[in-house]
Amino acid sequence: MTTQIENKSALTNSEQGQSDRQMIVILDFGSQYSELIARRIRETQVYSEVISYRTTAEQLAAINPQGIILSGGPSSVYDEKAPQCDPEIWNLGIPVLGVCYGMQLMVKQLGGTVERAKLAEYGKASLSIDDPTDLLTNVEEGSTMWMSHGDSCTQLPLGFEILGHTENTPCAAIAHHEKKLYGVQFHPEVVHS
């Protein structure tokens, strides 16, 4: 269930009695895996909460999470009614991880290009690692990742670099190291990855 934060009265970590523990928020864009992402995070003993993608940057700053995850979703970032997050999120200084649609949305909002993929992917893919830093530090070359997408990032925004690719997805993992913005086209939360 997605928590709907509608106004400026969003509870902060300290108001929730969580000042001494880490918290990750997941902005839900309609993914079937949002609750699974939250569960995977909780399995690492880190509190997580799934909230609406409509949550503003101001509300997120008040919550003060250690990180933000943008979930996948069924839309294309170019759909007329595609869900959008507050673009001020990129300026909060909080690490952000975009997963699938979340990565595509980050790329589009920051000036990159997302297009219909030459080959839609649904299934397993082998990840080739181009840069084993940050996001892929503990990921082995050739690891199996679960793909489920029809669009693909074809040009990254300024400052981003490719960390990993697959045979059909040249931008499978990306990072803007300075801004702590990361993205993966695959779904690390599912058992297949």
C-alpha cells in the first residue's frame, strides 16, 4: 500500500520516533515491485516506506531519508499522462536510485533522451560491468539481471556515465557520482537478479 503524502505535514524521522535509524523512501510510480523493493531494503535492517510519486521535494526534505528510490512503472516517460516526480528532488543532495521507469524519468527530467527500445526486453540478461565503482562495487561481471522494459535511455544527461550494459541495453546502470544520482534499467529487487 502506498502512503499518500498530500500536504506539508509529512512526518519527519524524529516525529516518527526513527531519528536513530536509517530510512529509505520509495516513490511509487505504479510498479508491481514497489513493496518488494521495500521488503528487500528492510531485510538489510534499514527502515523503508513506499510513498506516492506526488510527494514534493520539500516534503521529502522534511522526511529526511538517507536515500530515495524511484520505482519502475507501466508507463512510458513520454506518455501524455505519465507520472512525474518533483524535479527539485535532483537538487536535494540525497542519494537517488531510479529503477527501470524511475531511471528513465531521471534521465528525461535531467536533459537526456529516452526512446522506444529497438528490442523490448522481458526476462534475464547478463550484465557487463563498465565501471565497478559505487553502485556495482559488489556485482560480479556477467551477473544475471531481470529486465522488463520497452523504452531505453539513448543519451545520458551531462555528468552521467555508464556503469554497466547488457547485449540489448547500452545504459543498464548509470551514475552521476558528484550528485549521487544512480539508475538501473534492470530490477535488482526480484529473485531473478
